[in-house]
Amino acid sequence: MMEYFGNITVTRNEVVLNNREKINIEDLLKDINKKNFVTGLGFSNRTIKNMKGLNLTFLECVFENVIFERCDLSNVGFRNGTVITNCVFKQCNLNGTLFFDSQIYSSKFMSCKMNRTSFYEVTELTGTLFDNCNIKDVFFPLPAFHDNKIIGKISESGFGTQREKIEKLNSDFSEAKISFVDFIRCDLSSTILPNDPNVICIHNIRERIRSAQEKIKGITDFTKKRAISIYIEEWNDGKYVDYILNLNDYKKIWEEHFNDIRSYLNI
């Protein structure tokens, strides 16, 4: 497969300048950026710094031992079989960056902006560290996401699968700061939980819901009964199996019913 970009010819894993001159990686990317996509290009053992203004989609590309430092990749996509191995994204803007049908192995995301970064259709995301990134509104799919570690804040995000099958979430959240994170059809029996006394793991949600519904029947205060029933029914969904919950989040939601709901759910 071959594509032409300005004065360069790109074949799989090889870049040849038509005039046989050497070109550094930053200039190469600027040249490629004249087009919207690049296919079959290989990068290895490179450091790419301060790149901005890229509007690219990498298709069937290979990145190995590449460091992206202070790069704006918000309009960049890694798609269609692109493989990322032993790479580092350091202080990069990954807001809206698309990882689709791609594979990420043994890499690091360090102090990156990750608002609506899309990993939704990655085929593998494993052995990777997310270190003090601002992760918000990001969905991590199972079983592709496994054996990773998250350090620092993650909020309004989710883990799980849209299929009916329940999947194990084998990852380390011991140093994660979780706030309003959803867990869909997740088995958390092998998950390393956050080291935070305000964060708890709830197992067997369905059984807890059934037990709580029976207890609620005995409430005589209609207003209280209705409010608690509504809050508990929100959990009565087949997609919830196990759940990691930040109690401080639900103090705000459940308000004056917080202690009652904890009691009925036995958490």
C-alpha cells in the first residue's frame, strides 16, 4: 500500500524522500498534515515535541518506543489496526483524540488532558499506566481494557461492555481518585480498589436491590418511601453487577436519605 504526501512517498514502515534528503520527524508530520490521513507508516525510537495544529488520522500505522511530549493531538485519530507499543504521551492534549480499532500495549499517559478521549472501539488496551491525567467523560471497553493502572483523577467516565456478557475488570485503581464513574456489567472480584475510605465496592447489586425493595415496603411515610424507592430503582438495571462507589458523591445525590439508603442496600 502506498500513499503520496507532498514531496514524500510513504510505504508500509518506510519513508522515502523523493529527493533522497533526510527529514526530521516534526517536519515529516507537518508535511503529512497537508492530507487528512496517512496509511501504513511506522514510527520507532523517536521523540516528538510541541506538535500543534495536526489534523490527521493514522491508519494501519505502527508506533513503537515513541515519546509524544507537550503535543496537541486533539484532532488526531489512531485507527484501523494502528498499533501503539511502549509509547509515552507526556503533557499532551488528548481531548477528543480517537483510538478506534487500535491496539495499545505497555504505554504511558502522563499528565495529559483526556476529556472525551475515545477508546470505545480499541481491540487491546493493556499494560498501560494513566498517571495524573485529567480523565473525564471517557469510556474504557471490556475486555480490551485489562492489566492497567490509573493514578489520579477520573470522573464522569465508565468501564464495561455493551454486550450481555459480564467481564472481569483486571486493573489497579489503588491510587485513583474516582468520582461518578460507571461500571457496566463488570465483575470487580479481581480489581484492585482505590485506597480511599470513602470509596467502597458493592458486590451482587441485584440481590441487594431485591432485599431493599422488601424493606422499603415497611416505610409508612409516603414521601420518604417514594424518594428512597426512586433512588434504589435507578440501580435496578441488569447492566449493574458490581460497582465502585464514592460515598461523597452519593451524599450529594441521596441528600437526607443517604443513611437510610445505605442501610437498605447494606453498604
